[in-house]
Amino acid sequence: MRKQKVVVLTGAGISAESGLKTFRDADGLWEGYDIYEVATPEAWNRNPALVREFYNMRRKSVLEAQPNAAHMALVNLETKFDVTIITQNIDDLHERAGSSNVIHLHGLITKSQSSQNPLLVYDIDGWELKMGERCELGSQLRPHVVWFGESVPMIETAAKICTQADVFLIIGTSLAVYPAAGLIDFVPHDADKYVIDPNSPTIHSISNLKIIKEKASTGVPKIMQQLIK
Ligand code: APR
């Protein structure tokens, strides 16, 4: 019998209890940094050293962080379900927890890419991407991150996967940023949907939606237990 398909959309909230700041909570990440100074192509062209430094600091925190019970619960789901994780996060905590299918809509902080050809992607060894490190075409390497105003190459793949969901979990995202937030519209009407978030983001009239107003580290294991039973 076909394994039921569980599709998971995660955001910064699932990594909050691993010590990585979210974007929109009070002491959010952007504190002290205007996103237009550090997370747009214009910022990179204007001041690549500042942008590099910003992501080097974030990369250091990611490398020091550990996956939490929510990441682990999603790995356990794979024993009974065909699980695909679509994450807006650029940390690699899902991978380090052991999840098999992870799609990064907004890139991955542990990798760099050519400034000339975004298809040329490289692993970053350690926390620091240095000025002067060049791609095979000779351009300065930049973070492999989708900046505001840039296209989201994986969005079509992600939308197609959402159309096949039997169960859809939304964990730790304010659903404030498109096109990621629009993925819920691709989920079949009769699929079971769950939101796990202590502040439960605004979701207008979605069918079959259960809201679990809890932190990910307690809410996700609970849902995992329910689904596996
Ligand atoms: N457990 C679960 N959810 C949590 C927790 C927690 N411990 N702590 C906070 N949250 C929730 C918040 O209530 C909020 O709804 O996580 C969500 C975080 O929302 P954002 O900070 O907006 O993060 P996210 O939705 O991932 O942002 C999307 O915006 O800044 C861009 O590209 C960036 O990928 C990011 C995108």
C-alpha cells in the first residue's frame, strides 16, 4: 500500500528553540540590520563585505546550533510516511537531524554561489566565506541565499509536491513572505492541515485546518504521535 504523503512547510520558528532567531519576533534577526542593507542584490553590489559579514555571523550561529525535538520528530515521521520538507530556512538543521527530502526555498547558508551564474554552487568549509574567494568563472562567491527581490527557483517544484499532500504541516512560519506563503493554496482541499505555532499566524478560511498553539518542540512530537498511531 502507498505510504501517505506528508508535506511540511517550515519557517524560522522551528529553529527558534535551537537558538536561531526568527525574523519577525520582537528581538528578530533584522534588529540593527535593515534588510535592504544585507539581504538584497543591491546590498551585495553596494557593500559585499557587509553582506558577507552578516551571513558569516549567521553561519557561525547555525554551526553552533543543534536540531531540536521538532526536527527529530519530522525524521521519525519517515518511518510511516513519505515525508517532504519544504523549508524557508537557510539553516541545515533538518539535514543534520536526518530528514531525507528537504527543499530549501530560500537557499542554504552552508553553501556559496557564483555572482555570475547562480547554478554554480559550492560548499563553504567552516563559518567564513572570505572576500577574494572566486567561482570558476572568476567572480566573487556570494551566499547561496535567495535575497528579497530575487526569484525562488524551487517554488514550482514545491507547489507540485504540495498538490500531492495527504497531510500538510505548517510549522513556525508567519506566512508573511510570498511565494512561500502561497504554497498552502496548492494543497488538496481534503488534505488534513495542521499549524504549529505559539502565535498561530493568520490563515484565512482553509478547510480541514487544526491549529496547535504550541512551540514546535512540544507541538510537533504531539502531531507525530497522533499521525503515527
Ligand atoms: N515554535 C514554533 N513557532 C515559533 C516559535 C517556536 N518556538 N517561536 C516563534 N515561532 C513562530 C512565530 O510565531 C512566527 O509565526 O515562528 C514564526 C516566525 O515567523 P518569521 O519570523 O516571519 O519567519 P518566517 O515565516 O520563516 O519568515 C519567512 O521571511 O525574512 C524572510 O526569507 C526570510 O525565510 C524568511 C521568510
